[in-house]
Amino acid sequence: MAISVRVTSNIGEIRGNAGGAEINRLCERAAAAGMPMLGYVDEYDDTYFNLSQMRLVIPELEQLAGSASPDESGMAQQLLALARMVSMHDHMIFIGD
């Protein structure tokens, strides 16, 4: 099952989302590269990132986008847009199966 991503506020308002098998592949590549944030996304459970963690997540997504296939690069760009939406009290959630 494909991982989906959602940005939510602290009151549960959905601010944006994305989904697709490309996210799984990006996370697999992050794990292979030893990336400390995206490399540990659990494909079977939810992984939460807050605003302070975006300082690590965003560079990882930028690195993945620069070395990805066109489909994966497009998804990395979508995830970057979501990551940049995260503000105080928001979370970027990678939703596993």
C-alpha cells in the first residue's frame, strides 16, 4: 500500500495532502542514503514531523528531488510544497498502511 502524506493543524484541519507509490520509493531511497528523517518513515505506521524538524526534512526532500526519476522528482516537489506549509502547531504526517 502506498504511503500518503498530510499536513494538519493542531485542531485536525487538513491543510494539504499527497499520495502515491512514489512516496514509498523516495522513503526507500532516503533509508538507503542514511537520511535521518525520511529514512525512518515507517511504511506500516504514521510518522509525524513538526515545524522544527522541517529544517532537516526539507533539505532531504531537495536532495532526493535532485537525483530522482521524473515521477519521483515531481512527488518530491509536491512534498516540498507541503513541508513549506508547516507552521507552528502543524504536523506533516506520513501515513503508512
